Amino acid sequence: MLAPEFLDRQPTLDGETLLLRPLRGEDWDALYAVASDPLIWVVHPGHDRWQEAVFREFFANAMDHRGALVVIDKASGAIIGSSRYQGLDAADGGSVEIGWTFVARAYWGGRVNGELKRLMLTHALASVARADFRVGEDNVRSRGAMVKIGGRLSGRTEVVEVAGKPVRHVIYEIDRESFARGPLSL
């Protein structure tokens, strides 16, 4: 196991059907084409993220934090979404947050989220003991997805300002042991 400070937050991860690579400035058009679908954001606390000005802030923040990855469908070569690593903490064996994930609706309900999170968790858990996932308390879609991939509620919560208002978030976690015996294990 590597030390937490050695976690590469912008790796290239190659899966069966997906390729994840670092977000680049020239990805704006393709990623916004996905994000501009208002139905992606309906239950998300950032429900206005489909608007160009709002998404520009999201994109700039992702570039500034240098942990964002684009999700590419290997069959078509198309960018279909993004996710990111953020908040690396070296305490207690290390942890990193995985989040800000969205994918085009055409990829919902299948195996994309599982493969995406398997790739990201496999990479992260080689360096840190735990991955955290911050999910809006009322975001039923993302909470259901967390359960499906083996996330467990940590009991921790956080209030974050989203779209100009405070939103309570619950924190799910997956550690090395739960990942090894969970639904994403190979």
C-alpha cells in the first residue's frame, strides 16, 4: 500500500467499457453537452447545474482542484460524464472523497456507475484506507446508487451551500475491507 500523500488524483484508469482520464480544458464542449440535460440534475442539490453559467463554475472548480476525471465510453470514444477525487486526508490511514459524478442519462441504470466507481475505488484504496462519498440527503437517486455499490452510511453529516442555499449531506463510506467483500469486488 502506498502512503495517502502518494495518491495520484488524476490517473488514467482503463476498464472493460470505460476509460477515465484527467479532465482537460478542451473537454468543455463535450462535457457540457452531457451536463446541459436538465433531467440529470432534477433530484440533485445543484439542480441548476445544467445552465451554462453554473456549469462553467463547476468545470472551473474541477480544473482548479486537479482531481477531476472525464468518463469515456470506449466503444464510441464519447465523453459521457465526469467524476473526481477531492479532499485527501492522511489521518487514520488516509481517506479521499469521490464525488461530483454525473453521466449521460443514456448510461443510467446499467453497469456504468459500478464500473466507474470500481475503477476509482481500486485506484484510491491502493493508497488510502477509505473513500468517502458526500450525497445530498434528499438525493434519492444518488443514495440508491451508493447502496447498490456497497456504500454504508457513516453517521457523519455536513451542511454545504449548493445553488445558494444550505443543503444537508450524508456521508457514505467504502473502506478496503468492505470493498473487497462488496458488490464491486472482482
